[in-house]
Amino acid sequence: MTLFRLALRSHRTGLLMTALVVSAGGLLNAVGFAQIAGDTPSARAVFAQQMELLARQLTYLLPAPAQLDTMAGYLTWRWFGSAVLIYAFWALLAGTGAGRGDEERGLIELWLSTGASRMRLLEVRAAGFAAIAAVSIAVMLAVTDVGAAIGQEPLPLGPLALEGLAMWVLTLFVFAFALLVAQLVTTRRGATGIAGIVVLALFMLNAAARSGVDVGAVRWLSPFYLFERSAPLLRGGSLEFPATAALAVGSVLLIAIAIAAFIRRDIGGPLLRGAPRSSRVAWRPSADPLLRTPVLAIVDQQRIWIVAWALGLAVLAAFLTSITKVMVDAFGNSDIPILRAYFERAGINAYADFVGVIWFSTLLLLISLFVVVQVNGWAADDAEGRLETILSAPVSRARVVVERVAAVVVACAVIVATSSLAVYLTATSTGISLPAGRFVFASAAVLPVAYAFSGIGHALVGWRPRVAVAILGALAIVGYFAQQFGPLFQWPDWVTNISLYALYGTPMSKDDWSGIATLIVIGIAGTAVALVVMRRRDVGR
Amino acid sequence: MTTAIQTKGLTKDYGAGHGIFDLDLTVNEGEVFGFLGPNGAGKTTTIKLLMGLIHATKGSATILGLDVDRDAVPLKHRIGYVPGELPQFGGWRGSEIVAYIAGLRGDMTDSAVEAVAKRLDLDLGRKYREYSHGNKQKLALLLAFAPMPALLILDEPTSGLDPLHQQEFYGLVRDARARGATIFISSHVLSEVEHVCDRVGIVREGHLATVGQLDQLAGMRAHRIEIVFAGPPPVERIRAIPGLEQVAVEDHRVSGMFRGEFEPLLAALANSRVTKFESRETSLEEIFLGFYK
């Protein structure tokens, strides 16, 4: 098998997942537009006006709206702006996987021993990802265009291809950046964390600029800004060559620097080494008492990771809270029915409600994704022999399950407490009065959601470790979109209620103990299934 | 003599002939038992069954009177284990891994850890990913030996160790045995088994081929013989000699494996002119390989 085929093979799961998820999203949005936007020019104009008002308030997340009365304009705003985030996330994981993941699994040594040069290895990995990303984006665009055709408004192929090109170049840029970061640290996890924080910061930079914050020319540093310079599907829009070329050249440069770093560094080591460690030899176990304490030992092992999540979410929380007044004031006295329905259903009546809805819905998704990452770690514990080592000590399988789930809840509690504190302090400093009791309750109520996801996640890991992450991730993302866009597009209640997040309710506005209780029951049921499955399964297979 | 390990019809069937089948095995307390077999013979599967990490398709196993599946947790207090495939602990320091496992076990003292770490010359201050394969193996040995368990189950324990530290490992085994521990070692390194084991079981394609004392196995030893005749060898007569196997004839030279008394062989050669007669004992390795031919 050639190196290039190996490179293609290593991205096949990513290809499958992105092609499926993003294509499905494109199809749904295109068909959805045809259903809700109306058929007459006047209906379209009303729809566009309503959407534009909403879109102006979602600029922290989605691109600036334009031509929302057309399929092309709506998809450019609503879908391609979201899809590119999914591709960026995939590119991040793929870049650190190519730069460090293969090395951690000993594959780089194996390939280098066959006579392949380091330069060729990374060149081929980058080329393989570029090819796979192109296929995924092409499939997504084709499926989206099928949806647009169903809605009697097919997208023109030329501009569609240019939109794909812009997305592809951005995806490649994030991959190249992650590949470079992977040369600087020694673990894939560390590289993913650092690259993820930087990419998120660059996204937030562009989001802040979109939301009216004056960031000046620094905005040009954000690849997301460069991507949004192009809008080939819009009337009068085009692919902006300098921005796209800058991303392309940037990608090539980053890959070249990553290759140079890879050639220079030791296999298994970082590019830059710190001062040599003191030569004093340690013969005794660590004195850290947390490592010997049930549950806290697992939390302690991940302390840096948990702190990174807590700080990242705190920054995001502060940002979202800081723009609350601007957004709610902009809505003001909106009497547009669809928006009113959305706000009523979401329970948004005041600044505090807005914080409740926007912040906690975001927090629920991110905490769920944190749990998904933990579930991935549980699957890795089994595959990499750590579970075997733990079970060779006098530890029951039940204890392993219970400790893991408890550790996730404790870690989530730390993250939620930190980010909620950031929300509270920012709200206070911007003159928003949050009802302290409700706010604490709403924050605490996130933990049953984390518990429910953990229980389901552990049941899935015991059943099929390799697909557990994909299923749980899909559950989180589909649930989030169902919750966020169900009210907007007036989807039936059962669609929005299918989401686990529906059980969280709107605790900033009203108590919903039955939902919280149901989440806890789901968590208990998932844990019980996990206990049974764990008891019966063979370790390491 | 009391029993440390006992299996009855223990079977783990992975299909297509893979696994271990109908294993009836007894290991006595205080002995060092070698479990020999080539890769894929079923050694690791047997060990994982004994450790309760995988479940038997049928049959049962007890260790120190406790069921390996039902009583897995209390049993582990009495077992030290070295896995065949080393786990990955990434960026943890050796000292953190030991502290974590010590916390789970509750019976591993810092002084015992220090003593074993010094014997194996293992720096616990380094990160696991910086350890060589040999150092990772030493850490696995440390985690098994430091609690001073009643039973040690060791899957390929010297993999990656240099000769100096292999000797140290033999020392650890001797010391454990001296304090009354039972040791079950899976290996395909025959010299290692000859070094430390009292009894040996040989497993082949998922089935136990034989079990015996090392000296009994030595009794099974054949002689590799080589005879050079002055003229054409009496092939028919030679092939008829009872106990002579794997006969190969090349010009005037005849070689083969001979078991049993030498009289019939010498009688068959009485009327021939022999210019060279060589006989040497087979090694344990040749006995081992004999089971796979």
C-alpha cells in the first residue's frame, strides 16, 4: 500500500462522518428554506426581513446575512457558515492526528523505517487530507444542491464550486496550522488543546468584529474573516481572490514550516526542548494525595485539560454576556410573529432571560462535547491497556464505571462553576441584574445533563467502543440543532423534544423539576446498562 | 500440597480454532510454573482468563480457592500481574502511575516500591512516554512485585529487558519464591524457563500438550545422532531401528533423533564399518520444538 493510500485511509472515518453530517445539514436547510420562506416575492421579503433581524443578533455565531430572500443567500448565511466550523473542527483533529497521533501509535517510526523521508511523509499526509476534504465538501455541496433543486431553486454550479473552493482552502489552513502545532508539543491531546484554543480565538476575533466590536486590522489574522470575504453564490458576489489566495498560501507555508520542524525535531520529542531535567533520580511514588483518592484521582490526571476547558468556556461566557444588551436592545419591540414565537418559546423577555437562553444552550452543547471527549478517553483506556492495568488491581468493574461517571460530573461542576462565575461577573459589570438563585439553579441543572450523557456514553462504550463517540456526538449536535432551530422553523414539538436538552427546560424563567428528574433517571439507567455491559464484556476486545 | 491455580475444562473459543480449549491445569502453591508456547498458542488468553479480564466460553478456574470470575476483586489483593502487552500511560510520570495503582491496591508501601525500583534501576521521575520498552517493562514488574503478592502471574515478563536486568528479574522471582509465593510465567524463552521454573506446561494450538517437572521433560529428551559409514549405509536396517526418527541420509552420512535404549542401534550397526558416531542430548528447546512438528 502506498503512503498516499495510507493517508487517504487514515481520514476515511472523518470523510464518512463529515460527508454524512454536513450533507444532511445542507439538505435539511435547503428543503427547510423552501418550506418556510414562502412562494411569493412579498412572502419572501417578509421572511427575509424576519431572518435578517434574527441574523443580526447571531453574528457571534454565523456570518453576516445577505439576500435572505433567496436560497443561495439563506444557505450562505445559515448553512455554509456553520458547515465551515464543522470542517475546521475536523481539520483540527486530522492535523494533530497526522502530526502527532500516528507518532504516538508508533506508525511514524514504522513508515520512516521503510525508507520514506520525513518530508514525504507529511507532504503525503497533507495531500491525502486535501483530497479527502475536497471529496467531503464536494459531496456536501452536491447534496445541498439536490435539496435546493427539490425546493425549485437549484444553485448555479460555477459559484457553488467557488463556495466549495473557499471552504476547502479554509479547511486546509486549519489542518496546516494544527499540523504545525503538533510539531511543538509531544502529545496529540496537547496539540489539539493548543490548536483548538487558537482557532477558537481566531473565530471569536472575527465574531467580535461581526458583532460590532472594533478590532481593527487584526481581523485579517482570522482565517474565518478571510473565508467570509467570499460570497460567490450571492447576486453580485464573487470569490475574493486575495483572501482565498492568502489562505492557500498560508496553508502551504504552514505545511512547509511543519515539515521543516518535523525534519529538525526528534521523533517523540517537541521541536523546542526545555532545559535538561535535574539528574536526581526518583525511586518513590508521587506524594500527590489526590492520585490515591477515588474519583479525584481521575480528575487529577486531567487537571490541565479541565482547567483549559474551564478557562475557554469562561472567555466564551464573558463574550456572550458582554453582547447581551446590544442584541436584546436590537430586538426591542419586535412584532414579527416568527421571532416573537421564537422568543416566547425560548422564554426570552429580558436581558437575564437572554443570558439564560443563549449562554446555557451553548454551555449545554459544550459540556456535552466535553463528555464526548471523556467517552473517547474511556474507549482509549480499553484499547491502550490502561483498563487492563486498573482491573489487575483489586477494583471491581462496577467501581470503574461509577468512578468514571462521577469524575465526569465533578469535572463538569468545575467547568460550569468557572464559566457561570464569568457570566455573573460580566453581567454585573455591564449592568445586567441576574437573579442569583435562579442563575445558580440553572448552572447546577447543567450537571444532570452531563450525567445523562455520561451514563449513555458509558453504556455505548461498553457495547461498541469504536462507535460510542460518533453516536454520542451525533446525539449532542442533533439535539442542539433541534432545540435551537425547532422554534425558529416551527418544527413540531416532538422534534424539539427529541433532544435531551429539552429536559433541561428554561430554569432561568421557570422550574422544571420533572425534566431534571428525567435527566437523572436517564443517567441512572445509562449507568445501570453500563454496569451490566461492563460486567459481561471481555476487556481489550 | 495445596493448589494455587486450578482450571477445569477451561475454554475460550474465539472461533476459527483461536483461543484455548479444555484446559485442565493445576499449579501448586509455592512453585514456579512455566507456561510455554509459541505466539498465538493461547498463553495470553489463558492468563487473561485467570485474571478475570475475559470470560470463559465454558469451564472454570480457581485461584487460591477463589473463582477467578466471581471473586475477581478479593483475588486481586493476592495477585501481582504483568500484562503481555504494555499499557500506554502517555505523559504520566512513573511515580504518578505507581501512586495511582498503589491507591487502587491499598497494599503497596512506598518503601517496597523504592526497593524494587532500586533493584531494577528504574527512575520513577521520568514520563512514561520517555521510557524505553525495557523501562516500561520494569515498571510493569515493579507494579507486580512491590505489593509482595501470594501469586504472580507474569506474561512474557522479560520482554525488552537487557541481560543484566533479566538476572535481576530472576532474583526477584527467587526472592518471591523464598517467601512462599507461587509464580506463573508465560514465556517462549526456554532458557528463562530452565532458569527459574520447577514445572512446565506446553501449550499448542490452544491445547495443553504436556505438563511435567523440568527433570521429567529432560527424561523425554532424545539424542541427536549422526553416523558416518565407510561405505553405503544400510538404510533399510537403520530405518527399522526402534526409536529412531527423522532419519536423513546424505551419501555415507545418516542422522536422526533417537529415543530409548542404545542396544538395538548398536546391534544394527554391528556389521557395518562406521568412521564416525556422534550422539548428543537435545536441549529443552528441541523438545519444545518437537511438540510443534
